[in-house]
Amino acid sequence: KTFPVRHSLLERWRQQPMRKVRALSDVNLDVRKGETLGIVGESGCGKSTLARCLVRLYEADSGSVSYQGQDVLALRGAHLRDYNRRVQMIFQDPFSSLNPRMTVRQVLREVLSVHRMRPKDQLDARVRELLELVGLPAEAAQRYPHEFSGGQRQRIGIARALALEPECLIADELVSALDVSVQAQVVNLLLELQERLKLTVLFVAHDLRLVRHLSHRVAVMYLGRVVEVATTDALFEQPLHPYTQALLAAAPDLDPQQRVTTPALQGELPSPLHVPSGCPFRTRCPHAFDRCATERPDLTPTSSEQTVACHLYTHPPEHPVRGASAEP
Ligand code: SF4
Ligand code: MG
């Protein structure tokens, strides 16, 4: 079963509150039940905006989001609260939003009782269960946020999200602030929980290595658009979009055997206020040809596993272009 999520959104750009930019458009994505969908792209590409729109932290002013057939953007009151319980977002540092004077036990009990997840006499048992689920000792319940390391805090953030028994977790740069060794532990925990609790996970990150490790499928974003969606194997073995190829070529920590021999990203990321006409990637694309300046490429399936928004695959140029080595 799939849950279609469709967008074409206008949103105020946060750094420039007086100017409107189209922060997301042509974002056309399905998230399948029980899968981990990785969302990657350079910072500023709209990944976080997308994640926030999905949980209604930002209000999209056009487009649509649907979850199990429900129109998410139309949800109000109790229906919205129920959706927000079922689709939980976890942030880079969940403790920035927590009261430093509350112990972990108080935090988790509060979440459980506000949402009436358990009767009062079962709250402490559930707190213990949740801590165990995220690999923390029972004694952690008595401690305060500042007493934990970054990795432990993330575990508590995950426990807090799980307290609401969500079906879907949206993790935005969940481990970016952590040391590499700790990152692996938290990511493995997420992997384990996803399988055990049959969660649907949206893993938003700029680290391709982590995304590859966790995700069943990956969506690549550039300047607020989804430019390629593929199964993880297809994406890493045969990236189709020139931007995806450049991202992989630029990733220092991917297996060199798997690296694609493509020039790394050239030029600067254009400002979201001045998105190029036609293909948004054309100012940096080594394969750009005349059509790219005038026509926006649509996401088009090239196989059952891969979808790409690039004219090379739908309207290949008659004459090979400068720098175009990879024939589609
Ligand atoms: Fe490059 Fe043109 Fe494809 Fe855009 S549409 S990625 S500019 S070849
Ligand atoms: Mg972000």
C-alpha cells in the first residue's frame, strides 16, 4: 500500500521573511508503508522544509499531502492531533525543546499522559519499556537532559517519539551533530526499531553513506525539487541524474569501487530566489543542452526502480554534448 504525498508549495523563506520564494515545487513523492525513504541533497535544497510541511510545522500554501487516503493539509483539531501522533518528527537535538528541570521519567510520563497512551498506574512500566527499546538503562529515568551525551539524548528523543506509538518517523539530520562512531550506533538503533516496530521512516540527511546504509529507496532533491527517486541499489550503482552523479562523485567516504567517474559539482548552488529557467540544475550540469534552458524536465520513470527528471532520458540531444560521456 502506498501513501501518495504530492506538493507544489509556496512558502516564506525563513531567512528573508519579507520575500516569498518557492521553497518547494514539483515534489512528487510516494512513501510506502514500512519502508525507509532517504531524502538527500545539499543544505538549502528544501529537505527540511519538506519534512516540516509533512508534519504541518510549516503550512504549505498549495499542493497536497495525503496519508492513508486522508488529506493532511485539511486536518483540524482532534484529527490533526491524531495525525501528529501517528507521524512523529525527530530533530537533530530533541532536547533543545525540553524543560531542563524535568527528568527523563517526567518527560516521558508527561507525553504518555497528555496523549492518554496508558492508564496512570502503568506509566512507569511503560517508561522502563521505552528506555529499554532505545537501549538505555532503567536508571536513565531519574536523570536530567544535561546529564546525557549527544547520542544518549538522541535515544531519549527517539523514546519520546515512540511513546506515542507512531506509524511513521521523520528524522531530520538525526545524527549530523554526533561523532561518527556514535552516529553508527544511533542509525543502527533506528534500523532495528524500523524492522521491529514496522515503522515507516523518512530519513532526511546530507550524508550519503548513512542514507545508503538505512534506506530502501532514496529521493534526491535539488533547489526545492525532487530530481531522482530510486531504490538504494539502483541509485548508488547507476545514478541517472547528473546531479546525483556529481553528489556521489563528491562523497569522500563511499566505496571507491562504486564511485562514478563524473566531474564533481561545478559552480555555486543558485539562490532559491533565482532558480534557473528550464532545468534548475542546468547552470552546473556538464551535459546541459539547449532544451535544458527552456523546458523543465518532469520526473519520468526509466524502470520500475528509478525515476529521473532530466531531458537526457526523455529527449536526448541529437548530437552528443560537450562533456556528456554517459549515454542514457
Ligand atoms: Fe543537465 Fe539538462 Fe538533465 Fe538538467 S535536464 S540535468 S541540465 S542534462
Ligand atoms: Mg536541513
